[in-house]
Amino acid sequence: MCQCQVACIINVIENYMNRDHLLEQIRKKKSFLCVGLDADSQLLPDVVRQHADPVFAFNKAIIDATAAFAVAFKPNTAFYEARGADGWESLLRTIAYIKEQYPEVMVIADAKRGDIGNTSQLYARAFFEQMQADAVTVAPYMGFDSVAPFLGFKHKWVILLALTSNKGSSDFQYLTTDSQQPFYIEVVKKAIQWAHADQLMFVVGATHPAELAGIRQHAPDYFFLVPGVGAQGGDLAEVAHAGMNSTCGLLVNASRSIIFASSSEDFAEAAATEAQRLQLAMEELLQQKGIL
Amino acid sequence: MCQCQVACIINVIENYMNRDHLLEQIRKKKSFLCVGLDADSQLLPDVVRQHADPVFAFNKAIIDATAAFAVAFKPNTAFYEARGADGWESLLRTIAYIKEQYPEVMVIADAKRGDIGNTSQLYARAFFEQMQADAVTVAPYMGFDSVAPFLGFKHKWVILLALTSNKGSSDFQYLTTDSQQPFYIEVVKKAIQWAHADQLMFVVGATHPAELAGIRQHAPDYFFLVPGVGAQGGDLAEVAHAGMNSTCGLLVNASRSIIFASSSEDFAEAAATEAQRLQLAMEELLQQKGIL
């Protein structure tokens, strides 16, 4: 057994999701796909509504159908919070199920939290300890001491918002500072002083491929979590050409285009088909880059 | 009965928390105090631990003891999320209790949320509909379409982070833009184009009184929610001198210094004493300004 495989087994046993393990998964699955588990309870197919926890039943079917093609799952907490305590139960169940059945897949809690230090510490405990997520998305506005508590957890990841995929990203993220840099570059430049590429990633929207290339120059080794492919209109090949580094360095997320590919009984098969379509496109891009 | 009193009764009956009602409460209670319900479950006094929901029992006692001196209560969601689904139940119970017993007091969910439009919409529903909060704190980084869904709720408030009370505020909020303004001023200048002073407030930390005066120049009519008095070291009189406008325009928050004023059986009485001490200081400041 090679050293890499031993390290990988230790990581899985100890429930680590470190950089080596993530790179290993990307090569093994020939994929850098993250499936967004944005299980809007109003959009669930009728077939899952008979279950005691329809959202969990839906997620479970989606997870089973797509885990072979994905290296990460990303539930956005809003879709769970909207249902109060019941929603939190669905989220906890979903993450526990992934950890049990697919411990090799990274779990990203897309929460976009951030608060003063003692409060961020509580969020970090909620997501990393209680929920056992491997990574949390964090908003940068409140600065280092709002991010630091999340970085205090060994083998866990902070994914900091840099340039988001939505239209409103132009309101503040593109403002030019007096050092003639857009604000999102200032965020990246400062944050890479806070943590290495084995603990910090950045959110960079697929809708800005040119800017993605610019951010890659400032953060050559860091992973980027890239939302906005699919329903939001971002293009996978453009993203890969702009943002891929020599070991991949990308997690590309698709949510609605996969999980709501069909609203009929075949929703899980349709999700698998769409996830596999993206995986095959990613395989080709990884081959072109010489990573596979 | 004067017109103002009629309007006030209608507001309470219809569960509105509009600007007139808030100003009326400030004059009536001679206070602009917001009590932060940051009920860290590890810090609760022993006397509440026998209850089925110790956090709610604690909050209920604090609310009953301080409602006479406060115009707003502000639970920070982190302290509830840290306890998962049980924590959400405590939070829902707490807000329901305030709405039932003290409908004249504003409830601010300190959540610092913000996401792409369809996702922010879910957060807005969670806090405004499910939880019945009157206001939610929102992070500005993702721009207009991340804030707009919260503004779509009539008679509800967005409280946007402008200049926060923590040390990390210097990392990004103070960056100078090429129009020679600090970033937090750009946030204020843009956001006042999104909503009027009857639906939008700003978070401005008590630890920056000089900057508070600067923000007041840009947003003369808007309320500021001011955290950082008490445990974080901000000074109430300095805040009032820098930020008060002709109708008050301030909600000054204190959390730990009130709710954890004592860890013994007398915790509620100690909270009331500290809240009243702040209320009396506020009464004097309101009188000095000619508001009372």
C-alpha cells in the first residue's frame, strides 16, 4: 500500500478532510463537482412528501444518486433555517448520513456567517462540532477576529467570500481602493496572510471568469469554491480555463440544475444524469490540464 | 385620545413596529436601550438549570426584569444555533414570549445574514414570518440583491452592518476607496438609496464615536443600532454626543453587562439594576438633547 493510500485511510478513519485527501478524491472520481443541497421544501417532488422528514428523504436520494460523481456536498443553511427547528433536524440528519455513508466526500455548510470573536466561536462550534461539517462559508466584512475562531479548528476549512456570483457583487466587491485594487482582491490579499491553502478557500462566482483568473494570480495554491454554474449561467469550461491550477484548485458547485433536474418520481436518476454530465466534462478538463 | 396614541394602539394590535411606534416607546420609557439576549448556555446561573428549557427560563426572567427599561431585545442567533434544533426552539419560545407579553418592545434577530436573492428570501421568511422578529441584522458584502428580499417585508426592518465594534473592523471596513471615503461610508451612502429611514438602520459600534459622528452626517434620519457599550468598552455619553439626532436615532445595545450582571440566584434583579442604571443615564441624555 502506498503512503498516499495509508494517509487517505487515516484521514477517513479520523474524519479528516485535509487537502491531500481532497486532491486524492478529485483524481479518483475525476471530478471537482460540489452538489448544492439547497432543498427548498416547496420544490420537493411529490414522491418524497409521504416521508416523516421529506427534506431528508429527498437529500438522501440525491446524495445516493450523485455521490459517485461529487467530491463535496454543500447544504445552504437558509433552506433549513426557513423551517425552524425541524429544518435543523433535517440538516443534521443529512450531514450525519453523508458522514456515515460517504465519509470521503467533503461537507460544506454554506452559512456565510461572521460575527465578533466570542460569537463566531459559537458559530464555529455549531457547524464544526455539532454538525460535523468539514468547511463553513464565512463573510469577510467584520475582519480577522470574526474569521479566526473558525480557523482554530484543526482539519476544518474556512471558505471566505471573495467575489460572489450575484448581481449585487458589483455594489461593494468591485469598489476600487486607493491602492487601485478592487475590494475583493484586498480581501484575498489580506486573508492569505491569515491561513494557508490547507485551511482556507475562497468563494469566487462562476459568473466572473476574467476576475477569477485575476484572483488566481494572487492566490495560486488556494482552492476556490465556484458557485453559479448551471441555473445562474456560469460556464464550466471558462471557469476551468480561468481558475484551474496544477492540482485542480477548484470545487465547482451546481445546486438547482442537479437536484431539481426533474420534479417527477425519477428525480434522483435525473440528478445522477446531470451530475454525471458535469463529472464527464470535468474529467475532460482535468485531462487537458494533465492532472489525470 | 390623541392621534399618536391611536396610531400606537393600531401598531401594537397589528404587531407593527414602525418608526413612529419606536419613537413613542423611546419617549415613554425614557430609554433607547436594547438588551442583547446572548444567552450562552455555558454561562447560565445554576438556578435556571432545573428547567426543561434553561435558556428560555433564563431569557424569560431577564425579559421580565428589564422590559420596563428597554425598547428592544436582541437575541444573537449564534448563541441558539450552537445548540442545534433545541436552540432554535429556545429562540422561537423567547421571541413568542416577548411578542405576547411585551408587544411594544422591538425584537431584533441579530443574525448577520446575506446571500444571493432566492436564498436571502428564505432567510427573510425564517426571521420575519416564522420567528416574527421585527428586524434582522444583515451583512452588506453581497450587495443590493442580497438585502432586497429583507426589504420586501412591510413594517419590518433591515439593520445593515456599517462599522462594527470589533477590532477586525479595521481590516476591510476602514479601507479607503478611490473616492477617498472609508469603505463603511460607501456602504452607508449606497444603502440609503435602497430604503428610507422607516425600514433601514445601520450597525455602528460604540467603540468608534468619532466615526459614528461621521456616519450621522451621511444618514441624519436613520436609526443606528450601537453595540459595544459595556463589556466591549464603548462609552454611552460619547455615543450619544456623537450619534444622537433630534428624535434620538439610537438604539444602544448592552448584552453581557446586563444579562450576566450576576451569576447567582439574584441574576434577574442584578440585570434589572444594570438595565435601569443605563436607562437613567439615557434619560438624562435625552433630556439634554431636548427630546424629553
